[in-house]
Amino acid sequence: MKIKHELKYKDINCQARTGILHTPKGSFETPMFMPVGTQATVKMLTPEELNKCGSAIVLSNTYHLWLRPGEDIVKEAGGLHKFMNYNGPILTDSGGFQVFSLAQPKDIKEDGVYFKSHIDGSSLFLSPEKAIEIQNKLGADIIMSFDECPPFPSTYEYMKESIERTIRWAIRGKKAHNNIKQSLFGIVQGGAFEDLRKHSALETVKLDFDGYSIGGVSVGEDKDTMYKMIDYAIPYLPEDKPRYLMGVGDPIDIIEGVIRGVDMFDCVLPTRIARHGSAFTKKGRINLKNSQYKTNWTPIEENCECYTCQNYTKGYIRHLITAGETLGGRLISIHNIRFLIKLTEELRQKIKEGQLLEFKKEFKKEYMGGDD
Amino acid sequence: MKIKHELKYKDINCQARTGILHTPKGSFETPMFMPVGTQATVKMLTPEELNKCGSAIVLSNTYHLWLRPGEDIVKEAGGLHKFMNYNGPILTDSGGFQVFSLAQPKDIKEDGVYFKSHIDGSSLFLSPEKAIEIQNKLGADIIMSFDECPPFPSTYEYMKESIERTIRWAIRGKKAHNNIKQSLFGIVQGGAFEDLRKHSALETVKLDFDGYSIGGVSVGEDKDTMYKMIDYAIPYLPEDKPRYLMGVGDPIDIIEGVIRGVDMFDCVLPTRIARHGSAFTKKGRINLKNSQYKTNWTPIEENCECYTCQNYTKGYIRHLITAGETLGGRLISIHNIRFLIKLTEELRQKIKEGQLLEFKKEFKKEYMGGDD
């Protein structure tokens, strides 16, 4: 069974929409934030903990699982769901982003990318066909085309060449895809160039994917440029297919993405900053390492229903973080994931009420605080 | 309220006994294994996870909490129970063992021990009175006298001098103790010298503590010597008070201790080895890093009811450990703690049935396997 995106409400004041994404492993409402389980585990957390955060789908990484433990081992375990004991929907990226960000040096050819493993330096090759073959074996519900994610900024000439290659790679990957239970997304690139984003979107949509990702954002550009990258692509994406903004997890960026018509987001941000003591709050990010929290016996956020805020104080979590105890990062991860999921719940509600733009104004105003 | 140890069954073939230890924070059956939460957290785990393992009491460390976050901060949080969100019984050690094992160099005087912090090298001083004062502020249900834990082996002369000083320290600590809700244990030392263990036990018991610890074991001596150390002390300890063998968590040692009349055990072993991939099984310790587990899709132990064995395979946990994911150590910690708690449950049952010595034989025979 392929996924189906059932649109529910459209905001009359912007391009935001709500929907239900039906997958072989259950349905969930959109817009939705997806926690990242790079190595078949959302760092420090169990599937039950994710469920309690309201999390409905997790992302895992083809590149990492290919290197360790290897896609054949995951397949032998019964696929990624069984391997990691997660029964909800899973999305895997293609490995493209990791090849371009983690593996150095690399040699980009028409047939694929030659590079060195970031673990042991061994020579590796990833192609559109190989990325799909690995993902077919991993068995996620939603998989990604193999794309090039050029650095920002890149020249117009390089980006043009790159998106043409990525479109050719998309054609090859789609042809190679042979698991009818898995839905395949195409990826729109093009950097900050309006006509290239348009061209990439139009050509990718022609190939009729099950959904469309916007890639190459959050790679060093400023916020206004990031939002423009979304604006340049969205008009050319079909209404009835889900739209996934890759690698974006800042609360403000999620709101701006939703306003522009994005349905899905993923980012390591909530779990990565948690391990360094940083927590999302409505008043902005706070860092529990700060000495002001040493004797603060209130939760990270009053009125937060997450396990962490219901049971632990900032002072205790600060102690855990400063003492190097992993429970600290685990507790903040739970809160941070809940924070982003709850944000998408509020955004869905505001879309239904036609109050999204007002909500954004209020949220941004309050979020200006924080100490991190 | 002080603790009360209600004896239930005595084994007719050895000195083993079962009982119920009543504490201000609830009652639990003995013999019991206590997981160690050195820094006010049993590494990686929540109180709920400990409870699900059948854990009934946790140990925390005066030395560590004194240095970080400081006993005044814990007191301000409402005491250790509130600070770490754990509502069951808590035991704190005196800091003595840590001063002698972690802090170098140290200068042992009659008034106390001068040493350097293992965190920042600052000059510190811990005395019998100070150790009690810190523990009064931390607010555990059971606290320990400040003792010297000499290295093994020590000379007879040094050990004699040391236990006399430890007895004088016990008198001073008992006098300083001013929280009637907290029960105070004396500690029997004396190394492997029969007459010194006897002398230490007799003099400590004269002081009428709420319970008695056997210290200075598991510090490098061989197994037979360890068991003798217990044998030398036990005859002089009162029947109606709980007996606590400090720092012992090897399954065989727990059985041998119970046979000799010990009621309580603590050790970092189950959580420490877990973080290195090592798991207890009835067939001996196994290390999940071993490549044989790469494609093993069975739980650590069949028929184990712990969360880990009910949900995860050895192959997946191996992946987590080798990939450096902390969920791996967390899952094995849950299993290892459950393993030791379950062992004490079985020992209690066997004592009631008068089958303890037979059980020991069978357990030891099966436990000879393993690969770690």
C-alpha cells in the first residue's frame, strides 16, 4: 500500500493546510514533525517514549544503516520496523545528504558518488540505484530519491548542472524502485535560485512521485533565503501530494514552513541540543547548564504535559547534565520532541480556526526570550 | 521512623534468612539487591524503569553529591527523594569508600581525611561528623558511618590501627547524627584477619546501630578470601538487625553472601558492564559486542520478563552498542538489574523451601558458560 495524503483544511490567509497521511503502518495528521533516529534509534529514547510525545513517524538514515549494521542485516531482522522495535511509520532519507555532508573527499560522477566512509575511511560508492536498493531492503514506508545536496552558496552554473543531474538520478532511482509497499519521494533542489527551484520542481513533479521533498535548505543560508527557497518550489508541487521540508526543526522555521504549505519536517535539533542541555520553551531556548538553574525547582515549562516536566525540575536536570549523566539529555530530548510535536498540533488547530498568521505573530513575540 | 527488619524464614541448612525491611518510604523483602545511583541517578534509568525491574531501594553516594551539586542544594530541593524524583527507600554511603578509592593523594588523620577532589583537585576534608552532617541534609532513609576502607592487602598492624580508628569514628558519627527519621548503620572492617573482623564487629555492635555493613570486601581479594571476610563477621552481628554487604553484585557472590546470612547488597556492576555491552544470563555473562550476535534475533534471555527481553533482540542491542548509541547500555542495564533482583527473589523462595544450597549448586553449574 502506497501512502495517501487526505487534505482536510486549507487556511484562507496563506498556503497552510492540514491533512491525514495514511501509511501502511497507520495514519497521522499533518503538518507533522518527525524525530530523527539516525542509526535506527532516536538517540536515548524508546519507541514508547516517542509515542507518549505524540510522535507519529520517525526518520532513519540510509547512509548510516548501510555502513552499520548493513542493509542485509536489517533485512534479515525482518526490516527496519522489527529491527528497531518500532511499529509506526518510518521514513528513510536516501543517504545523499550524508554523503555530501559527512564523507570527505568525494567525487561526483554521472553514475553516482565515490567517497570515503566517515567511520573507517574505506572507499565507497553510492548511486541512485544503490540508494533505492538499500532503502528497499531497509523497508521504510517512505523512501527518498538520491539527490545531490550542493553546498551553500554554490554558483548558478554549478547548481544548474547539479539539479539536471539530480533529475536524471531521480529518473534512474524511480526505475530501480521495486517495492510496491514503499512510497518514493522526489527531491527539489536549486539552492536560492528562483528559476532553478522552479525547474527542479517542475521536472521532478513530471516524474510523478508519491510525495515531494524540498532539500538543500538549512545548510548555512539566512532565514529569509530559506523561506524564499520554499516559496520558489511550493507553487509547482501538486496539492494532493505531501510536501516534506528536509532538515528543518527550529520552531519558527516550522511555523514559516507550514504557512508556506509544508506538511512534514524532520531535524536532529531537538535531540542534539538536548544532549548539550538546551531546551525549547515558549519563551525561547534555555540552557540548563546556566548557573541560574542550579536551585530552580520548577519544570522546564509549567503546563507542559511531557513526562519530564511532570516529574523533574530544572535544578535536577541541570545536575544531571553538569555531572555527565545521560538521563539529563534523555529527559530534555523527551521535552524537546514533545515541544515540536505539540507545536504542530497547535498549528493544525490554528489552521482550522483560520488563526495561523495571528498565532505566528504571538509565538514569535514570546519566543524572543530565552538564554541559549 | 527508624527502619525495622522483620525476620520471616531462616534456612535450616545455612545462615540464610528472609525478612521484610520496613522503612519510612515503604517495605521490601530481603535479601535484596540495591542498584547504585552514584550521582542521584541510576545511570541511564528512570525511577519507573527501576520499579518495573522489581527494584525496591536505591543507593546514592555522599561523596559525589557533596561535591556536585552539594548537600545544601539537595536539601533545598526537599531532600534526595524529591531531588531525584524517587519515592522509594534510599540508602547513602558515607563517602568513606570513595575518599579512599577516588581521591588521591589523601592524608588520614585522627580527625578525618584530607584529600583532593577527583573533579577539580581542590583541597577537601571529610570527617565522621561531616559525613553524617552531609547525609542528614541529603535525607536518605538509611545512612552509613564514616569508615576507613584500607587497601587489600594491608598489614595486620595497619589494619588493627585502622579498625580502632574506624570504631572511634563510628562513635563520633553516631553522636553527630541528629535526624531521628534516618537509620544509621555501622561498618565492620578488618580485612582478611579473622580476629580483627571479630573485634570490629563486636565493638561496632556495642554501639547499637540500626544495621550493620560489612565493608572492605570486593577490593581485590580472591573469592574464597571474600567469603571468609563475611564468615568472620557474621557470627557477631545481631540477628534482628539487617546486614549489608557493601559493593558486591556478582551473582555467585550474592548467593554466597545470602548463604552466609547477608540481607542487602549493592554494586555498580549491572549498570557498568551494561554500558560496555555485557549482560548477565543464567548461562553466564555474555558480551553483545561479540560478532556472533550480529544476526541473533532472540532476546538476551528467553523467558526473561524484563522490558528489554520482551522487546529487543541481541542483534539490535549489539548494533546500538557498536554504533555508540546510549539506548544500548540503557536496555542492558534494565536487563542486568532485573536479573539480580530476580535472583534475590529466587533466593528468597529457595530459603522458604529449604532448597538454597541445591539451588546454588545448580546455578553455579549453569553459570559457568558465557563468553565475557
